[in-house]
Amino acid sequence: MNRKLSRDKTMELLFGMTLSKDTTEEAIEGFLENYEGDIKEIDLTYVKQALIGIENNKEAIDKIITENLHNWKLDRVPKVNLSILRLATYELLYDEQVPRAVVINEALEITRRYSDEKSVSFINGVLDKIDSAE
């Protein structure tokens, strides 16, 4: 199983849920029905745990993100960047299996793939603040 790919797919599902308002179960079901790659490469346990963890702790995660935004409001953060921040913040706060440096590095790699270079600096700054506060 590929954790990097699993994290990527988790962010995509999280982003999709932000737009569609699907539940975690609906998002995972749709993903399983439509995924065209080798599903064995995806760590579905990680994907489900992360999505459920983010859903169950969304208020706390968003509060921490908001506290670490500089001159930004949460509702102005582009949805793709918010999805990346939520996933990384969840991992920093609730997933002790992933080293903190790996969480931040992976979030920046995802940002490079799905967003722009300014967003990489923005997300790095927010996650550094969150990591320093913990």
C-alpha cells in the first residue's frame, strides 16, 4: 500500500466532500465504485480513519487553522487549500503514527500538485505555526 497515494486520494475525497456535501460513507462508496487504479495500492483504513477523524474533529481543526491564519479568514481560503490544511492539521494533532516533518512535507507536495506556488508558502506558514504551537 502506498501512503503517499492514499494521502492524495484522501485529500481529493475531502475536497470533493467540501463541494458536494457528501457524507464520509457516500464519498468512500463513490470512490470505490469509480476508482480506476489498483485499489490494493490504497490504504483504505488510513483513508477512512482520516476522513472520519476530520469529520469528527472538524470544529477543533478549523479553530486551530483559523488561529494560525495571518490576515485571512477561513471562508476565504480556497477549498483545495482548506482541504490540504484540514488533512495535515488532522495528522499533526490526531495521527501519532506519522512524523510531524513528514506531515508538513507531504502537505506541501500535495499543494504543489493541486495548487500554485503562492499556496505552497501559505500552507507551509500555517502548518509551521500549528506545529510550533503543539
